[in-house]
Amino acid sequence: MRDPEAVQGPLVLLPSARTGPLRAVAQRIVLAVVLLFAVVAVVYADRGGYRDGGDGTVSLLDAFYYASVTISTTGYGDITPVSDGARLVNIVFITPVRVLFLIVLVGTTLEVLAERTRDDWRKARWRTRVRDHIVVAGYGTKGRSAIKTLLSTGVSRESIVVVDPDPRVVAEAAEAGFVGVVGDATRSSVLRQAAVHRAREVVVASARDDTAVLVTLTARQLNPHAGIQASVRESENVPLLRQSGADHVVTSSEAAGRLLGVTTSQPNVGQVIEDLLDQGSGLDLAEREVGPDEVGGPLGAVLEPVLAVVRDGRLLPFDHAACASLAAGDRLIIVRSKRRAGASAADPATA
């Protein structure tokens, strides 16, 4: 038996504003009533130009009757325009209103067709333009936290694509403003829909370690040059992720355990570590290139606290002998402070 996903292909959801069905129906009803009253007003204002086959005169009730049977295309013919002005109004106003009224009546079908066409056009346009984006495989707790941190560092929502097998989860991602792909990220066809072959980074945030290995293998096969950041629960699976092509691997369960241990023995240190992990909330770790005026000087001359120096691909701690003098091309791992919202500049807790 063939896999339905292999036949239909993964579903791509683009972020868009949604209108509830009751509200859409109410809007159509209101528009239909407005059109009806507009025709009634025009006919009753020029009632002398119409003739009723029954009594010869057109009352307000007759105007409602004529408007309803005319714009619904029933047209019994018992009330007819006889003057030139009334016939001209029928040509330039009532006939277009009749067409518009019919469109409103079949608006549901037309809207579905229009929305589907628009959605297909948007997807095709997105596929031709997307590149250098970030693909996040898994929109669970880890995936959401990774996206939150990316947004706090200046990454735009338009450059993030979420891949998850749960349609409800992907719908939530689309409502949050991200492009979402419904499907199994271990399948190359699904990752192609997310344009992994043109991605800058891939974040593997699956709940299972074996899934993370398969996603990493598939992503690396499709894009040999993208950076792949993966998460696993058990440290024994880290070598598998690295052999599969991951550039960096985070052990989530052991990292949480280490943080618990630090918080238990040194609660203030644990609070600082949590603050550093919560990007944009207070203390933040950042990486920047050494400035021209800092080249040749010591670490102490740098305004921000420096924790490490990256030189020729090596990570040197701040007290390493080679860090006594900064060189051109060095990258600094620094600590920055962002005041919390509402905090006073004189508040020593946030200074």
C-alpha cells in the first residue's frame, strides 16, 4: 500500500490572516442586504418610471418586491420600467447589482477557488524566492525555544521554516507568522519542500534521538554546506549526530541536569546561567569581531566582559596566554546587559 504522503506530497502552510466561517457568512449577508436596499432606494425614488401590472402604481412594498425578484433573476415581469430614465438605471445600476448579488450568493465556492489559487501562487512565489533561511525540524518545546532565541537575535520570521508531522502544530506555527511544512523531516521530499538545499542553517529539534540522526543525515545529503545544529537527549548519541553531519550537538537532558546541580549548590550562579540562556531578557552572550582599535591591545581594554576568544577556529578562554594580545580576525565571546522592561537606570539590580 502506497504512503498517502508520498502520493500527495507534504503540505506547505504560509502565514496568513484567517476569517472565521460565521463572520464570513455574516459579511455576505450584510452585503446582500445592502445591495437589496440600494435597489429599493433607486426604484422607489424613480417610482414614476415604473408600471405595476396590477394597479399601475409602485409603492414602497412594490419597490421591495421588484428589487427582490429582479436581483435574484426571478423576474415575473409584472412590474416593468417604462420611462427612459428607469430603463437607463436598470442598465447601468440594477443589472450590475444583479450580477454582484449572484456572486455573493455563490461566494463560498468562489472564495474557495480564489483562496486556493492565491495560496498556490503564494507558494510558488515563495519557493522561487526562499534562500539562506533557517529550517527548524520539530516545533515542540525545543523548537519553539530555539525560534524564540533566533527572533531575539534579529532573525526575521520570514526567514524561518518549520517542519513537523503534526498538522495542528504546523498550523500554530503558521498563525505565529512562520512558513510551515507538514511532513516527516526524515524524508528528503519533505525537506525539499522546505527548501533545505538552499537553507543557511538547519535546527534539528526532534523529540527522539533516532529521528534526529535520520533528519541530520537527510539534511546533510541535500545540503552539504548548511550549518546543522542538533539536539539529543542522551550523550551517547552525540558521536552518531556528528558522524551524520551535525556541526554542533546539544545534549538536552544532561544540560538540564547540570543546571539543576549548579542551582542546588550555587543558586545565584544558576540564576545567572538561566539569564544567559534566555536571550534578550537581561545578560546575553554575544559573538563579535575584534574592532580595529582593539587589535594589539589586551582583553582588559575591551569595554564588555570577554569570556573567550576564537582564533583560527580555536576557542581560547579569557585567561589563556595567547589572549594577552588581540589579533586581527579574532572573534570575541562577550557578555552584554539588556535592561529589563520597566527597570530604572538607577536600579542596582539591572545596572
